[in-house]
Amino acid sequence: MALGGVRQRLSLSRRGLAVVLAGAALLAAAIFPRYYPDVRSGPRCSDLAAPLGGNNRSVLAYNSDQRGALDLELTLDKERFSSGEAVRLRLTFVNEDQGPIILHLNRDEPILTANETVAGVTFEITRVGGGAPIADQGRTYQPPATFSDPDTLHLLGSRARCSEEYTLSATDLAAIGVTEGEYHIRAYYRNTSPGDPRPIQPIDATATPYPQYATTQGVWVGEARSNEVRFAIGGAFGP
């Protein structure tokens, strides 16, 4: 066989292999999120490493205000829960920005409240069809001026996602008036502190080329809210 024929056959084989691999990638992208939700939700947010800080500040993140970088996706374990059963849900954090963002996840459980001044992860629950308002939990949270605990900071990469799973106990739900009936639930994430590194910096801290790290820890600041999800307790959905 002529050398040219061998080369042509090899070229065709490589093209065929490329087409097969591309098809397999598209099939995996379509199937995996459907049958393996963890693939779509990403790793656990609280397992993500803390930012290194100092000279390791991302240029892309530094040059972006990142205000619209974060999106939230809320899913419930199911649509109807029995009376006295805990409500289990998953909150996925999606970074839509070109650079990584730094999330602050405090160690406390999420707060059930519609109060927009409460920071951290909160859940707002409303009755379907209106009626008496749902009470707020008598708890609040505000982030610290300086994040001295690195275990509460987590670096979420560009165009990446991570998730946290939460359980709302029947006791906590009943305490704010969420008993039998139909409801909507929406998640919020708020942070008002970029972090001040100066109280925890060594006296002779190495200079950084990114001035932002001289006065802040680069933690994402803003508010993000999720989609609204409908669920029922102790009965089927109404019309």
C-alpha cells in the first residue's frame, strides 16, 4: 500500500475516533446530570479549600466586581412530606463569573426568616394562597469584620458549582407556623463583609501585587436568591 494511502486511512480513523469521543461526551453530559444529581450539584461547598490569600489572588477575580457572579438553585428531596417529617433540601451555589469567588459559610444552621438584614443562608417560606404570615425564627447572623477562621471560607472556581444539603426539622417548622398545608420556599445567601485581613496579618507580611488584599480578604459580597419551590405537608397538592 502506498504511503499516501496509509496516511489517508490514519487521518480518517482519527476523524472517526474524534466523532465518537465527541458523541460520547455529549451523551455523558445529557445522561449524568439526570441519573447522577451529584454531578450537576458539584462537590460539597464546605469541603472546598480556603483561599490561599497573599500573592495568590486571582487576577480575573480582582478585575471583576463579581456582584452578579453568584446564582442559587434549590431542590427539595420530594414534593410532599408527612406531618412531623423533616424537610430535606439541597442548595447549589453556581459561580457565573470569569474568576473564582470566595464564599463565607458560617457554622450555624440556616435561619428561617424573611428578614433581609440577616446574612448567611436563609430560607423564606410563604403559604400558597396567602393567609396568615409565617413567623421568623428569633435568630440572626452577621459576618465578622475579619474572617479569622479559614474553615468558614471556601474558594469556588470560575463557572463551577457546589452544593450544601440542609434538613429543616419538623419542630423548627412548627415553631414558625409551618404545619399541614401547602407552601413555597426560597433560599437566600447574603454576605456584607469582604473581610479585613490586617488584624491577622503578620507585622512583616510579604507585599502583594494586588492591592485589594492589603485591605480586604476578597470574600464575595452581595445577595443571591434561588428559584421558588412548592411543597406540601400532610396532604396532596391543591389545584
